[in-house]
Amino acid sequence: MPQKRYGVDQIIPMFRRVDVELGKGKKTPEVCRLLGISNKTYYRWRQKYGGMAPGMTKELKALQE
């Protein structure tokens, strides 16, 4: 099974969905399964992109280049 690669533009909206699902009372492993990612991936992304707003992704790309 090939690995999926998500871009920053796809990761940031996932956090919004995670917040909604956690607010409904679901646990983190359930939400990760729903999104099709592992717990480890979620926490790694949360550490790296957790405080970002959707508009900040353009700034991140510019800084990386």
C-alpha cells in the first residue's frame, strides 16, 4: 500500500475537523482512524503545524524556499 503524502494545505483543515470531533466527545485514536492517519502522525503534525492559521501556510512555503 503506497504512502499518502499530505501537503500543509491539507493538514491545517484536518486540525479543524479534529477539533470538531474531539468536541463531540470522540477520543484521539478514533478521530485519527476517521482521517486515515496514525496517532504518531497526528501528534507530529500537531507539534509542527498546531498553532497555524490557514493563511500562514503561504508564509511557511515562502520561508522554506
